[in-house]
Amino acid sequence: MVGKKPCPVLCQLVCRFPGLRGGFVPLPLLTGAPGQGQNGPARPRAHLQLSPQALHQLYYDPSIENKNLAQKWLMQAQVSPQAWHFSWLLLNMDKVPEIQYFGASALHIKISRYWNDIPADQYESLKSQLFAQIARFAGGSKIVLTRLCVALASLALSMMPEAWPCAVADMVRMFQAEDANVDGRARCLALLELLTVLPEEFQTSRLPQYRKGQVRSVLAQECGSVFPLLGQLLQQQDSPGFIKQKVLKCFSSWVQLEIPLMDCESLIQAAFASLQDPELFDTAVEAIVNAISQPDAQRYVNTLLKLIPLVLGLQEQLRQAVQSGDMETSHGICRIAVALGENHSRALLDQVEHWQSFLALVNMIMFCTGIPGHYPVNETTSSLTLTFWYTLQDDILSFEPDKQAVYQQVYRPVYFQLVDVLLHKAQFPSDEEYGFWSSDEKEQFRIYRVDISDTLMYVYEMLGAELLSSLYDKLGRLLTSTEQPSSWQHTEALLYGFQSIAETIDVNYSDVVPGLIGLIPRISISNVQLADTVMFTIGALSEWLADHPVMINNVLPLVLQALGNPELSISSVSTLKKICRECKYDLPPYAANIVAVSQEVLMKQIHKTSQCMWLMQALGFLLSALQVEEILKNLHSLISPYIQQLEKLADETPNPSNKLAIIHILGLLSSLFTTLDISHHDDDHEAAEAKKLPLQQGPNPVVVVLQQVFQLIQKVLSKWLNDAQVVESVCAIFEKSVKTLLDDFAPMVPQLCEMLGQMYSTIPQASAIDLTRQLVHIFANEPAHFPPIKAVFLLVTSVTLTLFQQGPRDHPDIVDSFMQLLAQALKRKPDLFLCSNLDVKAVFQCGVLSLKFPEAPTVRASCGFFTELLPRCGEIPPVGQVVHDEGKVLLQAVLEGIGGQASRSLMDHFAEILFALNKHCFSHLSLWIKEVLQPDGFPSARVSPEQKDTFSQQILRERVNKRRVKEMVKEFTLLCRGLHGTEYTADY
């Protein structure tokens, strides 16, 4: 390599940290020929300097900037050609461990990532050298030893089976051989470390898929050289604890290679015995759980049956751990029981003659579910068991009817017991104790209760209506008992069970719900948690109340009373919203009261902004069922105070506090108009017929209100036009009204279009474009409204094109919304593109430019525009002409994106443009694609002319199947990015 320059990265290191002088002496095993591959072990002539003190500084420098710079240098150095040489020198025993670790890591990287650069005739030398280094470090630094073992493991995986057929047996033999320089115990630990990292390195290796299967099979066979050794070390009386711990870790690593469970049997039994040793407990648990959890393990039923008594034998140890508060031990034993039950319940259920032993295991898991104490403060074990109950139920219900009936007879009582256990676990602690919990503990407990709720809902599938009857009977006895006052926690838990089921299961035909509705007013509510659950339970029964409106008056007063309590904000407001949505046609008798109470709490401002919005949505549902005169009357009393406040704010000089007030009022109006729908667009037709909805005549109340406040909104806008949030809030009122009212919004179209034009021409905002898009979607096909729609569309387009000329990069949201508007116009009213005032060529060019934006949503919207535009080539002459003139530029931008300029997540969208070009502009595309792909290195230097030619031919052939074009594009983009056939494409 005479005349070649030394590695610039290492030179940087030398200049930055002058230190020891001395050149790298190439090792005999790495004598690569001059000019060998870039990353190959070629011999450099340059003399490089590395200071141990300097590298130590790189590890420990407190400056983040220096650390980042150092990390970058080191990573580059590790992949440089010189790494083959300096890594060995850094392993010298006179170096500090940090430097030695760097050297070992460099070796591992070179072996694992650049294996093809190593000549086959140097494999043996490299192997011997690594063995020698591991022997040297057997009694030295643990982190360096581990890294060297990982390097040797990577070497073994790359060589087996052809170049190193008995790799594992050779490793065992090498380290079992006597070595005067290495202590026997140190050799043993080094061997165990090597055997432990070998399967781990396999799991993370970059081996091709076909090689992975081949190597896995070889390793599984090699366990015959490993397991006897592990068993001997584990059962040897004089083996120290740390050796046994390494053995268990090694076993845990190997079982993940899908070793047959029967081959692991003796080691699993030894691991169970190790559970009695506190030092080995955690490692033994991990090994047992890993062994039991292997997917293939269910094939070995006899071995699984032998494991049940071993697990059941841990019950006494479990009870003692629970009594003494030893959470770690109880947690570990529970993990073992759940691993066996959850992974193999179907296989064990099938063993009918062993039903009693499996039932005993189920009961052991039940004990773990009901472990004493409150989660997560006193215990963290019970949550591990919940998935088991899902799995067991699924397996029981998957049997044929006759067999299922037998298992139901055995396990229904178990599941009723489970319900009692879960409701007990869901109970809140005493107020005093709960007060000492941290916010994190309270949040964990909330999530735990949600998991219990999901489990109860699932269990309903097995227990059915009998479950609701059981809960109702218990609640009834609790509330009517005069013997002993019940705790609020017990009542709350039973209600929570009802709520869990009613939220997701149709309880309309349940005969216990009327009784429950009757019991709810009898509950003595003295606690926020109980009050919350009462509210949520009523909300969960809102659909039932719609079918039984006579019962509404039993619970509605409770909800209205709770509205005034800020601590019940979320539960009370969400429940009222559900009742107003589901029961609105039965609420007119209560409407005045609901509006009055709601108005009072809104004026008092006791709820947060989001709950105020929910409350307005609830009132929108409520008012929708009234006569127009009643709606207008209620609207007047409800929103007049806000309109007066808005008038006052509109006269004030803009400042942050009145901005928040304006946005709040506009948000309240938006929320109200989102759900106030007198035409009942969202109602089920049959249900609406059954309710005999009132025939509404006259103008829509929402339109009446909007027309009344329109000038006020314009006044607010005139002062706040520079503020995107205020503009967005104004647009939201109209956008939500348009979506809800649809054709009923028609009277507002002309003046709204005029306002939009004024807004957008003054200061362009994405929200104004989005509102324009809604108007185009609904009214562009109405002849009476086409002129104002056309005018605002052309104005928005003109202003946006000017924005593109000035530089659109700072406005990706506007570009995104503009592309969506163009696509909507083409979809709903293509005639807009026939307007003489529309510069179709400029619009096309803006779309091409938008395809190159880094923001994925903007590119996605641009692709949507072109997939709508290209099919119009034949029917809209200006579009046909611009595609003829500019289509090649579009194709070039699309191929640039596919070549690597755009995110891989966008490839389907680019494929749709190619498909549209091929389908509607085939004659042009066949010429363009050859010309565009002609230059070398386009769209990527990684694809050859042959690959580009194949891709273009594939695209041109496929004019029918869009899915096939998407697959072609995905394949081609992987080639362009150098990712084809790598692990990065596994899920692509």
C-alpha cells in the first residue's frame, strides 16, 4: 500500500491527542495483499499514534460536545481498514480496560460487518488469535472478556457449519484443556461467558435468512456438547454460587434457540432446585421462564406434565414470601406459574386424565391474582396473571360443544371466583392510605383498574347474564343490609364491575339493569372516587336509558347535581354528553333544567376548557330534538353572554389574555354547532322514524345565529388576522357548521366565501384553505353557489402561487392544505380547471415542487393531487396540455423520491402517480422513463443500468394491477437505497 494516505480519522485522533510514538505492526494473520478491499485487513505503512490517556479522556470527558465528537471519531476508527491492526495493539495488557474494550469492540465490528473482507486462508489464524486473547483476559477485565467472546462468537457463526463444523465442541474442548498460565476457575468462567454470548450473538446477527436457519439447526445440535457440562457444574456440590449463576444464564441463553423441551428437562429440574438458593433465585426464574415459553415447547406434553408438580411444589415458598412481604420471590414464582399456564393451557387442557393437576395450577395462579395488598404499592404480581385468564377462556371456548360443556362445568365456578378476586383487587385503599400515594402510584393503579375492567368485560363472554345477576345481588345486599355498614370501596368496586361490562356489552335485554337504576339513587355518595364511578356507570347505561326513557328521571338529577362539582368534571360532563346524545328525543321535558344548570356551571367557569367544550356538545345534542322556536330561545339565553363578552373583547387592544378568552368563546360556539343538527343527518333512519321526529320548518337555527354574529366575527378577525390560532378558531366555527349542516348551510355561502377571500388575500393561513375545501366539497356542484365558490377558489390559488414564487418552504402546512384543495376540486368539480384565470401550468409546477418537501404529509397531499389530475388529461384540455409539456419533470421528481430523496413510507403514493401516468399517458411515459433514467447515477448510484431497464419495463407492462406497481416501486427503492436483502426490509 505504498503511496496510500493513512486513515484521516486516526490522524485526527493523533493530532488531537499526541501521545505514544510507534507504528502499527501488522500481525502475521493479517498480511493482506496490497490494494485489498477497502475494509480488508491490508497492511498500512502509516505510523499512527494513540494515547491511552487521550482515549480515557474520550470516555470520561464531562463535556457532552467532546463526548459526541469522540464517539463519532471512535465509530469511524472502528470501521476503518486500520482497525484490523490497531485493535490488537489496544488489547495489550499495559493498556487500561477502556482502551482494551475499544480494541475488542473494533474486532467484533470488523468480523460481524465486514466478514467478506477476510480471506478464507486467514480464518484459522484469526480464530487462534481470539482464543489466545480470551485466555489472556480470562482472569482480567470482565467487560473486555465479554467483548472478545462476542467477537469469537461472531466468527463462529460466520464459519459454521462448513468452515467450522464442530465450533461449540471445539470451544468446550479448548477451555477444558489444562493451561498452566490460566486458573481453572477463570477458564471455566471464560468458557461459560463464551457459551452464553454465542446464542445471544446469533439472535442479533446480520446473517441472511437462509444462513440463519442453517446455523440455528447446527447450534441446536451442538447443545449436546453444552448441556451435560452445564448440568455437571450445576449439580456439583463444590461449585461456587457465581459459577452456578453463570451456568443458569448460559442455559437461559441456549433455550431461546428452540431446543427441544425434553432435551432441557434435566437442566430445568436443576433450575427448580436452584430456586431455594436466594443468590440463584432470579437467574433460575429467568432460565425456567425462557425454557417454558418457547413456542415449540407445547409439542412435548409429557415434559410439560412433569413440570406441573415442580411448579405446584413452589406453593409453600410462595405463601411464605407473601406472608413475609418478599415481593421479589412471589413475583418470580408467579412468573413461572403463569408462563406454564399461559403458554400451554390448550395442550394441558387436552390431557383430560390430568385435569386435576392442571386445575391445581389454575388455582395457584388464582392465588397470585388475589395476592394480598394494593397494587402497585404492596404488590406488583397480580397484574402478571391477567392475560392467562384471557388465554384459558379462549382455549376452553375453542373446543367443540360437548367438550366445551364439560370444561365449562369445571371452570365456570373458577371464573366466578375470579370476578370476586378482581373486584377485591380493584378496590381503592382507605382515604388516609390513598392520600400518601404518589401521583405515579395512583396512575399505575388507574391503569391496573382499566386492565381489570377489560378482563371483566372478556369474562362476560363465558359467564353471560349470570355475571350481571351475581353483581346485582351483591350490590343489592350491600346497599339494603342493616346489619353492618359497608365500606364505600366495596360499593364502588361492584359498580365498577357493572360499568366495565355495560361500556362494551349490549345490556339492553338484561333484566337486572332496571333494578340497578333503582339502586343507584340509594347509594350514599361521600367520596369522589365513588361519585366518579356512579357517573361513569350511568353513562355506560345511556343506550339502555334511551330504550327505557321512563327511568331517565331516576338518574338525571344525580348527573346535574354532579355538574357543579369540579372534582367530578370529567365523569359528570361526559355522562351528560352520552345521555344527551343517546336520549335526546326523550329529554325535551328536562331541557330547560339541563340548559339552566349547564349555563350556570359554564358561567362559574368551574370546568377546564375541554370539559366546557364537551358540555356545549351535549347541549347541541339536546337542542337538536327541540322545535326551532325552542332552539332559538335556548340559544339566545345560552350564548348571549358570550356574544356580549366577545363584543367587548373585539374592542380591546390585542393582548395574550384576551386572545385566550376569544379562542375559548369561539371554541364553545364551534362545539355547540358541531352537534346541533335539526336535520338529524347522523341519526339511524329507523330509530328516527320510531321516535316520530318533529318536522322542522324555517331557517336553520345555527345559520340564524351565524348570520347574527357574522359581523362581530369579522370585527374580531380584523384585529387578529395575524394570529394563526384565532384565525383557526374562526374557521373552525364555520367548518364544523358546514360538516354538520351540509346543504342547510347554503344561505351562508356567499358571505363566507367573501370573508375567506379577504382573510386569505391579507394573510394566507392553512385553516382558511381547509374551510374552502369543505365548501368546494359540499357546494361546488350547486349552480346557485358555484360563482362564489369559483371566485374564492381562484383567489386562494392565485395567492398561493404568489407564495410559491416567494419561497414556500416556510409554509408546509399551507402547501399541504393547498394540494388537498386542488385534489378536492378535481374530484368534485373538474370544471374549475377550465377557468381562463387559472394558471394550470403554474399549479402543476407547484405540485412538482411540493413532491420534494421533507414533510411526509405535504408529499402525500401532493401525490393525491397528481393522482386526481392525471386521469383528467383527456377531458380537460389545459390539463392534457400541461401534462404533455411538464409530465417528464413530474416523472423525474417521482423517481428522485423513489431513489432515496423521500421517506420509504411514501412509496405507495409515488407508485400511484406512476400507475396513473402509465394508465392515462402511456405513450408519453414510455419515452419519458427511458430519457429520465438514462443518466448514470440517477435516481441512485446503487442501481445498475440493467436494474433501471428492468424496472422501467415492469412499470410499462403493468396498467391494470395497482398493487403490483406498488410492489415494484418498493423493490426498486430498496435497491436504490442499498437495503435490498437486508434485515431493515423484513417488515417492509
